[in-house]
Amino acid sequence: MAGNNYSHFQHPYFVLTGIPGLEQEYYWMAFPLGAIYVIAVFGNGIIISTIKSESSLHIPMYYFLCMLAFADMGLTLCTLPSMLGIFWFNYKFIAFDACLVQMYFIHTFSAIESGVLVAMAIDRVVAIWNPLRYSTILTNRVVCKTGMAILSRAVCVVFPVPFLIKRLPFYHSNILSHSFCLHQDVMRLACASTRVNSLYGLIAVVFTKGSDSLSILLSYVFILRTVMALASREGRWKALNTCVSHICAVLIFYVPLIGVSVIHRFGKHLSPLTHALMANAYLLVPPVLNPIVYTVKTKEIRKKIIQIFVQTKITAEG
């Protein structure tokens, strides 16, 4: 009878964890954390607005960059309320359903970003392999369909995850390991078999990030073969230089992701601080560093930022 009463029990809320061992420093850590969020939102917003306003950037390469900025901004806005709530107001509670919603959007935007990185790799393949037919192969219609496919895949693959969590009973601990809700973190608190959740989570990761990373790797193998076939050394460097920004974006996304996955699977003996820092890096590093990388490499975006600063300075002096 007791087991039946508990079979559908769920906590009304979860307790989020900031950075273990640094609780006394939360107030001061809130300022650099706030600066990180400002850089992420401002940087990605500038990229989106610049690509929208500059007609010279209305090409597939920058359309995909706009999608990447959209995914990064989505990740930033998903985690911002709960993290700033902890570090600024010491508010650590998140309602059960709100946790599921946050979980869904974090994993969805992460899957979108992974898919966009594949699209950007294919864009570089076409640009290097057949530059003369670049605009006829990657038309606006193809780019639009690609974006819709990336979005649809992410939405559909992640959609069952909150419902798989919702069916589980939770009547022991309700303390999460991070400042936001992740599927694997919530799942470990369940008081029933999570075999279905684990299996579906593995399938989802393999179908999205696993296949995406393989596609990116194969794309660069093809790019290297094509570049090495060029007769001119200058032509090789010029072709490879067009891939530098994308390679940085791939490393920025996949290195923290691999680190989180490895620590989650094999680093259970490590301190909670290590787990927290890696999870924060996984969600905060790409939205902050991607705009910086593409600002350095894209003249039009640099000009836009300079214009904004000049206008701000004139307004302040006026």
C-alpha cells in the first residue's frame, strides 16, 4: 500500500546547487557571471542584427552563423534565470514542471547548435570543393529547408524526455548537482528504474551529437583532401583560413561536451566542484566565445560593434 502511495509521488520543487565550496563568494561571483551573460546576449544579438542589416552577408555561410547565434542565445536565456537567482538572490528552488521545461529547452538548443555546426561544415565543403557552383547549390531555399530540418530534429528528439522524467517517482532527495536542470542529473534522483530514460537518452545523443560529430569529421577529411590537391600553396592557406572560425566553434562546443560526458560516466569519484565547473563550461563557454571568434574573423561585425560604441559614447557625452 505504501509502495502504491509513493509510486506517483513527485517533489513540488527541486533544489539547485551553485558551485560547491564557494557559497560565501556567491555575491561577488554574481558580477562576473552577469558580465558573461551580457557578453553572450550582446555578442550574439550583434551577430544576428549585423547579418540581417548587411546585404553583403546574405549568403549561406552567414545565414548558418545567424542560426548558431540564435542557438547560443537560446542556451544563454535558458540558464540565466536560475543561475542569477542562485548567485544574486540565493534562491535555489525551481518548481518540478519549470525544471522539466528548462531541461527541454537546454537540450533542444544544444541539439540545434550541434546540427548547425554540421550545416556549417557542409557549407565549407561546398565552398572549397566547388566554389563556382556555391550559390547555385546552397540556395536560400536549401538553407531555409536545412534550418527547418535542424529545428524539427531537435524539437522531436528531445520532446519525449520531459515525459519520461514525469512518469518517475521522486520521494527521496530533491537536490540537483547543478544550477540548472539536465536530464541525467534529474534522472539520478528517481526512485524507480531509469533504464528506459537511459536508453532513450543514449539513442538521442547518438542520433544527434554522435552522428553530427562524425559528419563534421568526415567533412574535414574531405576538405583536407580537396585542399591538398590544390597546386598553389597560397590557395591552400586561403582555403583553410575560411574554416578557422568554424573549427574554433566546433572545438568550443564539443570539448566541454565531451568533458561533461566523460566526467558523468567515469568521474563519479571526482569532487562536486569539478562536475559543477564542467557543466557550467558546457553551457556558458560556447555562447560567450563564439561571438568573439566570429567578431575577430568578420570585418562587418567588428564595424557594427565599433559603431554601437561610438553612438553610445556620443549619446553619453550629449
